[in-house]
Amino acid sequence: MTTSSKPDIHLGAFPLDVGHHIAAWRHPDVPADGGSSLDFYRRLAQTAERGKLDMIFFGDQMAAQYPDDETVGRTSRVTRLEPTALLSALAAATTRLGLVGTVSTSYFEPFHVARKFATLDRLSEGRSGWNVVTSFNDREAQNFNQGEVRTHAERYERAHEFVDVVQALWDSWEDDAFLRDKASGLFFDPAKLHVLDHRGKYFSARGPLNIPRSPQGQPVIVQAGSSEDGRGFAAERAEVVFTAQPSLAAARGFYADVKARAERAGRDPGHVKIMPGAMTFIGASEAEAREKYEQLQSLIDPEVGWIVLRRHLGIDVSGLDPDAPFPDLPLTPDFPSRQKLLIEMALSEKLTVRQFYERVVGARGHLLAIGTAAQVADQFEAWVDGGGADGFNLMLPWLPAALDDVVDLLVPELRRRGRFRHEYQGSTLRSHLGLPVPSNRHVQSSAQPVAQA
């Protein structure tokens, strides 16, 4: 337990393939096939647990990540393991680490998703979390018998109903419904079973869910999205919010807005943990950390780099003069929140097109922290104490070394400052995050215990 009067800084490990940096697979110390290897991910999960991190977090896309990946042949982003299956395997390799996976509300049914995460939560004894996303990639739609994605507003309207149904299914059984009394022959108490029988605009689901209620009440709801609809969804639904914020000023605005919306929605803002993405390069000296960064930057293939930029900006700027100031471009309907964030970053920092390219292809608009463990800890403390974050989802640039640097260098520095746990104080993801255990909606309860983080 820490001794500082300031709150602990929450940390999640967010592996992507063999690293979030687009050139990670080319790094000489990286196993290029690691993204398809259980042994590789098992090591990452066990390292994260050794560091007492809150969770390991897996994103997902059900198509090649960038539109031209299938023909370019110069990026590892064409393959990705299905996250809930991977997390189930990692549940057996860990005992305390939170396990968060992404599943889209666009191409599944609520019963399917409720069952996936209820199973993961049972197998891990209360460590699962669902990252709720609404898919916007036409390639994904084409893989699921649909020609194109739904409109932005419809995706979020559908997602609200989807989460309603999932959470209601998670409450199908009261906590003490299963008697398993061999003498009486009564396996469960029928009075403590609740059939949903949902009939809505987008979904019908009778229920009940055929899995007992979660050891932590319900799996944790995580959400990633910074648009107007995304912020509203986060305030009403999310318990952890993953966001892209390139500066403390931008992070403060997002943090204050979402917390205020949560309060207006009748929620305790402290129960909405905001964890921006952060890409870290940590060294024994600042020069060593910057050398690590420059090494990966030098491995970016320009053909791939422009694809990455177009994917996250939504506009092709490869024809602009690389040494000219980045222009104030009009927003398009496909990527409004990310476009706005990136363009504002370029204009406020007076970046050239070349500088913008280098920045976005590397960290994609997220916080880029380069320096010693003390310097990165300074930056993290400034964001948390300055009202910009409750913690960070660490977008590890190359693996496994970047995670080793976090656990072996950054975590001890945060502990020295009294800002990070020495041991887990509980066994569930909710306990790591200091989140309340939700009461079953069918049971009157005056208390919502919050486990100590």
C-alpha cells in the first residue's frame, strides 16, 4: 500500500501485435511472429502481473487494420488474435491481473457477448472487463454480410441498447441463487432466477443467461471514444474510459467534460476512471530513451507511414509539401473526433507536414512520453494531479522490452513516490480500480462496496 495522500496512478498494459509502433516488427530485438504466439502473450501478462498493473487490455479489429494492408505487404497489422479466446488462455497463466478485451456492438448479439465475458469472469474469478466499441470500418462490415457501416448516431443508439441487454443478462441470477443442495435435491432457488424477455428496437433476447452471476458483480465496462456521442456514452455507461489526448490541456478538457456529464447522469464521477493512451520510451538517461524512439522511427517504411496517417486523419496529405506548415483542414464525417484532435495538435504546436507525419505515425495522437523513469513519472503525475487523467493505458511501442522498462524502471519510481501499489489489495479488476460492486437490479441494496485499489 502506498503512503502518499495523493491517489494511486492506475496503469494498464495495452499490447498490440508485437508493439504499438507501426515498425515494431522490424526491431532487431522483437520476435516478428510474437503476435500469433500464446507463449509471447503469456510472458507479457505475467510481466504485467509482476509489476502489479491493473490490467492487460486488448483491442480488436475484424479486418486488416489499415485499408491498404492487404496489398502493401510491409506491415504486421494484417493479423490479430480474437481477444476473448486469448484472455481465457491468459486467465490460466495469471492470478490477479485484470483481463480486458474489445468486442464490437456492431456485429454480435448481446447474449453472445454477455456469455463470453461472464465465462471469462468466472474462469478468472472476477477479473474481466469488456471494452465496448462501435465499428466504423467498411472492411469489417463486409466481413459480416453488410455492405457498409451504420451512421455514427445509429451505431451509438444501437450500442446503448446492446449494453442494456448485456448488463440485464448478467443479472439473470441473484448472487445466492445456486444452492446446490444434494440432500434436498434443489440445485437453484427458482425465485432468484430472472428471465429478461427483452424486446427492443434493435434486439430481442429472452434470457436468462445460462452462467451464474459474476464474482465481481458484473464485468467492468470499458469504452473508447471521444466524439460527442462517445463522451455521452462514456458518461452514462463506462467505468474506464480509454481516450487519445496529446497534451495536458486537451486531457483536462476531456476529463472535466466526461466527469461532469457522469455527475449529471446521476453517477459518482470517481467511478469513471479516465485512462488516456500513453506511448512510453524509457531509458537510464534521456539520451538513451530518445535513442530507443529514434531507432523505431527510422524503421518506418514511408509507404506504410502514409497509410497509417490517412487511416487516423481520414484525409490523404501525402501530396503536401513536407516542409510546409500543416494546414487547417476541414473535418470529414468519418473521423470527426480524431481529426479534430490531430489537426488542433498540429496547429497549436506549429508542426510542419513532416513533423506531423513523424508524430502521428509514431504515437497516433496519444501522449508520447520519452525520458528516464523519473521524467516519465513526472509527466504522469502532472497529468493525474493536474486533472487530466486517473491513470494511463500504456501503448507499449515494441515488445517485450517496452513492458519490461515499465515494470523494472517506471513502476519502482512511482512506488518510491507513493503513487503505485506494492501488492494487489484485492483479487478482482474492480478492486484494482477502486470501483463499486454493482448490486443485482432485482435485489434491494443500500450499499455498494468499493474495494481498495
